[in-house]
Amino acid sequence: METVLFTAKCPAVADEQERIDRSMARFVERFGTSWLGSPVILPTAEFFPGAYTGTQQDMRRAVVTVCGIMGVDASRIFVKFPHGRFEGC
């Protein structure tokens, strides 16, 4: 039984659309459909308030925010900062 996820016309060509549909079907098989009603989280002040300058503190705050949105315990997430790549490293 094929699951139809979207009815709007996709701008992808036919073979790309088939690959996308197969991928989405596998995703639904693995994770269910409850996520389909979730809001799209954008990198805007609505979801990530305050200034972002790219510091380690800013990145940690973003990770904690995303974890909260996803319902993941942020203490289980380890973020490694490459030496010399970010301010404060």
C-alpha cells in the first residue's frame, strides 16, 4: 500500500520525484507520521531570540534551543568545537 504524503505539485522532475517519494516513505516507515504536523523551525528571532555572533556560547545556546524543540535532553548532546575555528577556542 503506497502512502501519499503530499498533494501539491513538486517542481522536481519525474525520476527525482520518485526518489523523493521513496525516501519519504522509508522515513515514515521508520519514524511514523506524528512529525508531519510539527512546525518548521527557522533560524529567526522567533525561535532563536537574542544576538548570534558565532561564539561557542551562542552555539551551545542554539543546541539547547533545538534540543528543547525536539524534546531531547541537551545533556546527552556533545558539541565539539574545532581548535581555532571559533571565537574563544
